[in-house]
Amino acid sequence: MEILLMFLDSKQIDHLAKLARLALSQKEKELYAGQLAAVLEYFKKLQALDTVGLEPMSQVIELKNIFRVDEIKDCSPDTQKKILENAPGRTGQHLKVQKIL
Amino acid sequence: MTELNQLTIEQACVGLRQKEFSSAELVSACLKKIKQVDDELKSFISVFPEHALAAAKKIDQAIAKGDELGPLAGVPYAAKDNFCTKGLKTTAASKILENYLPPYESTTTERLAKAGAVLIGKTNLDEFAMGSSTENSAFFTTKNPHDYSRVAGGTSGGSAAAVAADEVVYALGTDTGGSVRQPAGFCGVVGLKPTYGRTSRAGVIAMASSLDTISHLTKTVADAALVLQALAGRDDHDSTSSNLALDDYSAAMKKSVKGLKVGLPKEYFEVEGMDPEVKKVILSAVKKIEELTETPAVPINLMAPDYALACYYLIMPAEASANLARYDGIKYGLSLVGNDLLDSYLKTRGQGFGPEVKRRIVLGTFALSHGYYDAYYKKACQARALIKKDFAKAFSEVEIILSPVAPTVAFKIGEKSQDPLSLYLADIFTVPMSLAGVPSLSVPCGLVRDLPVGLQMVGKWFDEKTILRLGHHYEQSRK
């Protein structure tokens, strides 16, 4: 499949930023649109490579079927406390989050 | 006279065991140096004097009692601030983790503690290890000890500067596309990126998981071998860590290099933007190596490195955008409360992440998004398979590949910060090895305009011992 040269305008950046849950200012959107277009232009180089029929590679050292026993291990009360202390909002032993529905 | 903080690991271990000085004295010498220079150099995000001195005193007691000592006992080191250290602030140089206290320890720092090593502080990096100069740190830019107007390189720039300035004996870094080798080259120290899977990633803040490699920076190749011995090996907490047997790196390093076959890929010397002086220094290092091996370097062909760079700048942001989805302001880290949950996510992430991180998240989200996945991400993963094959073919002809670490010496602070693409080019000679997963060593090989140049020695998968061997012999020949 051919790599399309994408011209990213600030509207497309806006869409991607929403997908990625990032609030961006108008200035940031415009800046990124220009910079990312330059980076995407660079990607066109890959078009020259013949990759027909090649299996996409996502890891290099080819380990296969790495299993471990599925067992529940205790977490020390101290670790539990430290984990909870990192949470910005909490009630007792629970994390506090905003309403979802 | 050599100050204690200037010692190598090897020298420090001898001195400690012969009771010429104590670990507390060695740690104090490093702390003193940090106090002297770090206000300006800015290698460290955090320094832990009490923690370090307490650990040193424990080792001193063990020495006094004649207890058996770990291989790195009493020697102070620094960790890049993306290694989780239990109860000690770990920021990834990001506002979003500015006050994060990990409830657990990374496998690597745990293994070093077992070897008796003393953690002295955490070093600066580009935010979430995204960059090539530490200019993307949310806190400050680390300077190059050889010239304070220049960058130390990145992303492990703090670690490289700290070792080069003798603030610490050695340091941990992470190398995803050159983040240990390139700053090692810029600062004139040794940087080793082992094979992907040789060291454990557990407890290190993830950037691009199929590329992130736990690596280290030292003053000598012999020290690099010692640290690798302590770090390497299978870890149940990282399913991508390999259980292949380890070599005795320090012993293997000393064997003769006569007859060793090195290859020179011409594509790595014809890159646009390559400083001709850097090329000259590299080629004279190659000549020296030919004398050592008593064997001429073989001209070989590798795929032009700009393909790898294009491939890398798709795969890395794609993986990073997924890894960084976890920073949501709920479990830990910065949390800005908005009108509803979505608004809170947008605000927390919009303000918590810096410009380069947001740029890469947007790029990665694009590469993985519906309609573009096949053309971008899949194409890059196929190209990655070709790159790995290309290295395998080269290694059927030679045992080691030589190349520059970077096309230039350390550049000026601010010189490239407005142009991401030109900054990305600083990684051109280091990303191909990251994509292929092969081990690579950066060794100082000379100066250009008084700034260090690094020579890269690339080995076969899991063959760290051969690059350490050549690196060690080459280093000795320069003395």
C-alpha cells in the first residue's frame, strides 16, 4: 500500500488530539500541523522499500510462548498504602473518580 | 593526584577492598563534586546525600567485618530519572510526574543494590526520554562538560554529563534509538546498549516498549563489562527478557582481537549533514583497529540509515502514544479537575505533557488511527523486518560493524530546538541498531574542535562480549 502524503491541518490535529485526550491551544495545533507535515514528508522514503508479502515485525528477539503461573500474590499493607498515597483523589481505601455516566 | 570521584569502577573496587579509602569517602567526594559543578552543569534532578551515605556506611561496615562483598560494592552511581526507585522521587523529567514516589523498585536498580552499588542521585533526561539533547526536560537543560554552551546529547544527557564531569563513577541510562550511545559520544564517555532482551525493562518508565533497552554509561569499557554482568539476565517481571546464558564479559574482553573481522558500511559515511572532520576521526580510528586486528576492515553494504530513521519515527511514537495513555490523573501524577471526566483528562494531559511529548502522541495516534494504520504503522513494521534481515546478512560476513555514533559533535543549546526533523537526524546512525535489536557500544575516539567524537561498534545479537573485547583493546591502544 502506498504511503499517502498527508497534509495535516489544524482541524485534523484537533481530531487526533481528542482521540489522544490532549487539550491543545490553537497555537500548538498550528505549530504541530506544520512540524508533523515535515515529518510525514520524510516518511515517504519508506515507499521505496519493497515490503510485499513481508510479515510486519513487532519484536526483534523472537521469544515465543512466555508463560507464568497465574497466581495471586500478597501485596504488603505498606505497599498498598504507598500506592494509594499517590492517588490524587481517594476516599479511604478507594480511588475517587468523577462520574462516568 | 587523582581525586576519588575520578576513579573508575575497577580502581574504586581495588581501593575499597585494600582499605585505601572508605565508601563513605568515595561517596562524599562525588557529592562534593556535584555541589561544585552541578548548579551550572545541571546533570541531576535529585541528589540523595543521606540515602547514599547511609548505604555507603553499611558497605564500609561489611568491609571492616571482612564480609563477602558484591561486585560493585561501595561504588556510587546515578540512575536516569526514569528508573523507578522505591520512595525516591522519579519524574521522567515531566511535570506530570513531578512529585511521583514509586511504590516499587526497578529490577535494574534492585540488581545493582544487590551488587552493593550505592545510588547517589537521579539524572536529567528529555521528558519521557523523547529527544536528543535533554532540551526537552520539563525542568532544565543539561550542559556538555566540554563546553557549557553545547548540549550533552540525549536523552540520557544527565547521566553522560555526570560521568564525564566525574560527579559519579558510572550511570544508568535507557537507549531507545541512541539515547545512551549519542550522549556518551557527545560527552566523551563509554556507552553500552546491550541486545534488546539482555537487560530487564521492569520498573523503567516505558516509552517505546519494543525498543527501550536498559543501558549504561561508564568511564572505561572494562567498567561497562562489569556493570553489564550485574544487570544482565532473565527477569520474571519482563517477559521480553531473554534466558540465554550470560558470558563472563570481563574475562572475554581480554582475549586477543587478532583476526577479528570488522565491516565498514559505506552508507554510513555518505549521509547528508555529516561533518567531514568527524568522518576523518572515525576513519583514523578504523585504521587503528585494522592494526590491532591485523586484518583489513571489509567494505560491506547496509540499507541506507535514513530508511531506518523514517521507520523509527513511526514505530516509536506509535508505541509511546499507547504507553503514555496511562497518565490520566487518576492513579498518580498531576491531576487537574475539569467539568467532567473527559475534561479532566484533556486538561491533565494537555498541561502535564511538554511540547515534544504531545507532538509524538499526536504523531503516534495518527500512525495508529483508522485509515492510516496500514500505510504507516504496518509499513514501518514491515520495513523493520527488512532492517533486521539486512543486519543478519551483514553479520554473515563480519563479526563487528563500525560506524560513527552521530554525524556531528555536540551542537549548541537552542540550535535545533525549533526544528524537530533536524533534531531527529542526530539519531540517524543509532536507530538502525535499535530497530534490529543488536548490541552497540559507543567508545570515545578523538576530538573535533576540542569536542569528543564517538565510534560505534555493533555486534551480533547477544554477542556483547565481542564488542566489549574490541572496545577494550581499542581503548587501551589510545592510552
